[in-house]
Amino acid sequence: MLKGFFNVPAPVNEPILGYAPGSKERELLKAALADARSKQIEMPMYIGGKEVHTDNKGITTPPHDHKHVLGQYSKGDKTHVQQAIDAALAAKADWENLAWEHRAAIFLKAADLIAGPYRYKLNAATMLGQSKNAYQAEIDAACELIDFLRFNVSYMSEIYKQQPPVSPKGSWNRVEQRPLEGFVFALTPFNFTAIAGNLPTSAAMMGNVVVWKPANTQIFAANVLMQIFREAGLPDGVINLVYVSGPDAGDVIFSHPDFAGIHFTGSTGVFQNIWKTIGNNIHKFKTYPRIVGETGGKDFILIHGSAEAESSSTAIIRGAFEYQGQKCSAASRVYIAKSVWPKVKEYMLRDLATFKMGGTEDFSNFINAVIDENSFDKLAKYIDEAKKDSSVEVIAGGNYDKSKGYFIEPTVLVVQDPMYTTMCEELFGPVLTIYVYDDADFDKVLDIVDSTSIYALTGAVIAQDRYAIEKATQRLRNAAGNFYINDKCTGAVVGQQPFGGARGSGTNDKAGSMINLLRWVSPRTIKETFDPPKDYRYPFLAND
């Protein structure tokens, strides 16, 4: 084994490519899109380093072109979950005993593979499988995942460097950061390829072995991620990728004695059920499992009477409608002072009128499809109910069509009641609800913002009045784990804004920070005494 205290490469945020007309990256991405659309692929599960195919197939289609088939994936069952656990546990001893710098090298190589030869393949898979436009795919599948990998390696080395500051004469105090005793379950969502990559790798980086189940609507890109990890040199069995139903995965994993933790991003309801199941089965586990989850959001933008109107409008429409509002951080409720509302409305309607909606392959489309038919039907129902309600004004959008793809027009509702349904419930789509308040009621609105939702993920205040900014920052301190001043409430960057919320939005373990990685280790304190005492008697026992 090599000997030395090694410094890892200093991480820097991956530059975002622009994909402007005539650029090399635009040409390469269009070629990758054309290649992915020109064929159908088989997507196996990956268990113990083996590609596992089954006769039970699922179909992957672009949400914006749902009659076009991109490929088939092999559906698994409970036996495959058990096989994945067995493969993980079989790989555990060698993986956790591998020197940390070699673990680091694997994930640094993965980052370079994404930045280089796999960039356009992974972005194209995200654009087609999850209906993200070129820019949204670039900041997600490429840049954010690269940042997760590089910054997490740096955080890992910092964690290992943290040692007790005092070792008295005759002794040496040390802390060892052990991986968890067992396996980690990574359950990942459809909306971010970066999250799908980060949840299993952050645990694996710290020496853990992982069973990974992605959302079915993200499998097309997850398959590419697994190819990248394998090419980077990840040993067989360290991360095992299975395509099974949630109940099948839960029945096996949450009853297994070696279950050591879950890394989750998804809905609040699912997370709460998982937590309840873990609690009911707590007597079955060798250790108390780590439960780390980032769940829903009902994210807000609060616009004070002193706000500048055009920047407020831009923050609203970017925050609400980028990636069709399918970000956990997306703005879905906005509170606007009456004095600035007319100007903000004018700018919003001006810009909304320029939105183009369609497939991701046409780079002029700002808006693409929502993820699947269930999401489409849910959003259409909310829009229809709003149209029927005399207290709600639909000032933009309100139309939808799923004949070719699951297209929902960016829709803006203005309500008279700040507790109207769409101000309170998470919709996860391009539906924005606005409440216009009297400027004099700013204090009352702060209370409304804080108490309306069970969630506390992201939020923003836009104002020029510094007293108003200070007041909102203080009063809303528990309403958002990521709080923005004079900006939209989306776009957290690894290494800059650690991401996560509390209340109904999760455990706030801050993905993209050292805080998160600390959840995947179990510290051991070691005290070594060089000249141990040979007499039990202390001085106070001596006779006067």
C-alpha cells in the first residue's frame, strides 16, 4: 500500500457550455441526439458487474414524443433485489479496505469522462428520456454531476484530515471514519440525472456498497451513468443498478439485517412511508440505519413593494418554468405587492408570449414536455378546476395537449385567496399561482408565506429596501433551507450553495457538501497509550 498524505486536485465548478449556433458543442450534441433517436437499445440491470436481462420489458419513450421508442429495459423482481444485496455485501470487504485515494481516483476519472467523451451522450440521454432542453441538460447531467464528483472527493479528504486536536503526553488520539456496516439503498428521482448519479456515488465514495433503484423515467440516462462508472474502474458489486417496483425493493431491503442506510430524493409521502417502515422493522437491523432524504417543495418568491419590476419578472418565469417547473426548487407560489404588480405582470406577459414549446431536439424550444401521462393528467385537472373557479383568473396559458407529447402550457393563475389549493399543494409542473397583497400587509404576508405549506425547501425575497430584506430573512428562516435574495429560488451550485430543506422537504443533509458525506461514515475513536500505568493506585489514596 502506498504511504503518504495525499492532496486531491482542487475542485472548480465545471464551465457551462453555451450551445450557440455554429459552436462545436452544438454540433456534437445534435449528433448525439440523432444517434440516440436512430436506434433502440437494450438496458440491462447491473448486478455484481454482470448485465442482467429479463423477459419482462419496460419501454422508454421521450415525454415530448411518446410514440417514439428509445429502448427497452429489463424489469426485475424481488429475486434481483436480493441478488443485488448479495453482490454488494460480497464486494464490501475489498472496497472498504481499498485505500481512499484509489476510491477518489475512480470518481475523479468518472468526472473527467463526463466532462469529455461522455458529455454529449449523457446530455442527449437526459434530453430525450427526461425532456430537458440543451441548457437544462448541460447544467444538470454534465456540470452538476461533475461538480458533485469532484467536490465530494475534496470533502472526503477533508473529513479524513479532521483529527482530535489534543493528544496528551504519553498518548495518541486518532479518529477513523469507517463506512457503514452493511449496504446503502439509493432511491433516485426522474428530474435530475445529477441526483441519480450523486446519491449512489456519495455513499460509495466513503467506502460503502450500494443498491441503486432509479425512477423508471430516468433509466435511459441511468444506463449511461453505469457505463461511465464501469469505465472509470468502479469494481463489480460496489454499485448495483436494479429496475424493480418500489414495493418489491422495499419488501426485501427494509427487512434485511444488513440494511445500513437510505439515500433518497422523491416525494414526501413515499419518504414518510419508508421512514415508518424502517421504524417498524428497527429490531431487524444490525445497526440503526441512516435515513437521508430530500423530498418535496412548495417554493415561494416574495416580492416587496421596493422591488425592481423587470428583474422580478425574470426571476419568476425562470424559477417557475425552467424544466417545466419539475425541479424540487421550482417557484410555484408568488406573493407580489400591489404597487409593483402591474409592471411585473406587463413584463411577464411580454416574455411568456415569446416562449416556444416543443421537443428538446429543436433548440429554440424553451418549454418541453412534462415527464409522463400521470403528471400530465394531474396538472390538467388542477388547471380545469382553476378555470371553473370565479375567484381565480388565468392570465397566461391554461391549455394542454398529449396527442404527441405531454405538453402543458406555462400557466399563470392569480388568486384572491392566499390559501387557494394551488398556493398550498405541490403540483410539480408549469403552473404558477400569484397572490397580490396590499403593500401595507407585508408583515401579514410573511406569516402567510411561513405557515402555508408543510415544505421548507427553497424561497426568495426580491426587494431594494434593506430593512424589508432583513425582516424577511429573519422571519422566514425556517421556511426554506435554501434562501435567495434578489434572485430566483432555483439553481443551487455544488460548492457554492449546499442544497436541502427541512420540515416536509427532508432531512436537510445538504447534498454537495461535507455535511452529506458525514452521514455515510461511522467514526471510530482510537486512543493509544505508549507507557501504560502498572499500578491501579491514584495519588489521592496515599496516606498523609
